[in-house]
Amino acid sequence: MAARTTRSTGRPSDMESIEDVIRMLKEPDDKIWQKGHDMLQAYGSDALQPLLAALRQEEPDSETRYILRSALGSLGEPAVSILLDILGNPNEDSALRHDAAYELGDIGDKLALPALLRASDDQDSNVRWAAIYSLGNLGDAEVVEPIIKALSDEYGQVRWAVAEALGKLGDGRAVLPLIQALQDEVTPVRVAAALALGQLGDTQAVEPLTNLLQDKELYVCEATAAALKELGDEQGLRALARYKHGKKLN
């Protein structure tokens, strides 16, 4: 779905109920969606409970659920308290707790940090990966050590989220764990680890990344090439030049 930008408008008229606004958000037409989004912002905190009710009715992973979840997060600070309540309730629907964890990261309020840290060790893997992904968005160094431990999580999507988050956090403590993650059996984890090492800028990663240029997956090789280019180390750039010319690496 194409990215949608937002504009501000005034308070909706009495004839435009919040239910009508939510129906607009579900429309594929961008102009109708924009009108609905503008009205939603004008409703502010009054839209929270109706949005949650609509979200509960949607199937996990549906496009409509994504739209409503994003709409909830777009309300910003007024949504934080209710999202924290959902995330912290183990009896709540796990899909909704996942949504809460994800949107708390998008909102970026550091009040969510303790709850997201607890959720990074949740029993549900979808809650774990959403919490870890969001911790990367919050950019606080105190989360680095706890989420590094999750690189050994049994679920690949969680390990992917860890690698993504560590790249965003930019902390040197993550270099060696990410080098180890270059050997992960799950392709997206290797990709995320390679890109994260490029972001961290530590030349310890040059040789392991050079070796990864021989990965069987083209997607991994392309991510590795981007990381080596970002590091800018002479040895890595030479290896990258040989790779681009199709020569076997020594």
C-alpha cells in the first residue's frame, strides 16, 4: 500500500460519527482515507475506545487491521496509557498485545520502555518481536544487553527483530553478537545482522561480512555488499569489487 501523508482539519460535524470515520479509514480510496484520518485526529482521545472495538473485530495480519492499528498509533500521547494497559494484561488477546507493542514503538514515548522490556520476554513470540522492534525505535542504551540475549530465541522473527533493533541502537556491545548472527539459519536474520553491522561501523565485522558474500541467498549477498560499502574499509571494498566482478573470494 502506498505511503499516505496527513493534513490537519477541524473538528468533525455532528453528522459525522466516529463509526463513519472508522469506515472511511477502511476505504481503499486515498482521498476518503485522508478525510477519515483528518477527522480522527480531531476526535483525539474520544476515538480510542471505538478504534479498539473495531480493531478487535479484525483478523490478525489483515490489511484493515494494520490500517486501524496505525490509526490508533497516530493519535500519539493520548493512546499511550491504553496501549500500555493492553500490553501489560496477559489475559488480553495476544494479537492486540502485539499491536500495542508495535504502536508504542511508533509513538516513541519512553514511558513505554519498562513495559516493552518486560514484553520482550513474553510467552507469545509475536508480542516478543513487536516489543523488541519497538525498543529499537526508542533508542535507549539500557535495552541493549537484555535484547542481545534474545538473539538465541527459538523463533526467527524474534531474532530478526533483535538484529534490526541493535542496528538502530548503534551500541558497540552488539558487534560480536551480530557477527555470530551472520551464521543464522534464517535468511532475514542474516540480512538484518549484516545491515546492522554496517550501521554500527566497527571494522571487526569486515572479514565476517566478506565471507558472507558467498552466501547462497542473493538477498543476503546484497545486504552484505551494502554493509561493506557503508563500513568503507579498504579490505572490504576490495572484496566487494571482486564480488561484483564475479570472482571467487580467497
